[in-house]
Amino acid sequence: MKKLILTCAILAAASVASFAQTAAAPQTAQAKPVPANKPMNAEQLAERRTKVAEKQYGLNPDQTKKVHDVELEFTQAMEKYRTAGQTPGPGQLGNLTVRRDQQMKEILTTEQYAKYEQVNAKRNANQAAEMNAKAPAAPTAPAQSK
């Protein structure tokens, strides 16, 4: 009788332990991330931005090609500044961005462009919040004692 109870206890413990093990998560086909020490070139960045836009806005194949061309033009212009060791000023960056936005407006449908503007507004707000968070706090006047 003791052997039967002991055998049942061992089987129960073994079955509980076997359920606790999880199967390895299946690997999905994902793009390999670019190492942090190696920035993307203009073509890679344009490709990544195009894929994101394709998913976010539901682009058709013709739109996808046109968006890729616009993004490539934009990223190549930005890369020229980067390789020259310069940072585009607000006016230069603004001109590039306005041109890209105008081209996107011609490519996207009204609904897609509305979503495009919404995403850009959210991104700009997040970037502004990050900049404000990184800015040093304003110095406070020392308290006066009487």
C-alpha cells in the first residue's frame, strides 16, 4: 500500500513539473536590428520608414513605391548634412519636412493623410516633451531670511 501511495505521489510531482515547462516561443521573421554603433544609411532608413508607413496607413503597392521615393529623397538630404558634420538648422529642416509633407499629401488619400498628420503631431509632441525633460531646470532664487 505504501508503495502504491509513493508511486502515485512521484507521478503526480513529475506531471506537475512537466506542465511548468514552457515551449520556446516560435521565431518570427523579423528584420535584424542595426547595431547601435552602426547607423543606417539613407536607403536602409527610407526602407524602414516605408514599411512603417505601409502598415500604419494601409498603402497600396503604387503608393508604397512613391512613399519610398519621397522618404529616400528626405533621408539622402539628411545624410548629406550628417556626412558633412553639420546639423540642419530649423529653417533647413523645416523646408525638407514641408516638402516631404507636400509630396505625401499628393500620394496619400484624404483619410491616410489625416492619419499621417495625426502621427506626426503626436511624434512632435513627444519630441518636445523629451526636449523639455532634458532641459536643465531654471535656477531658483535663494530664499531670503529675515
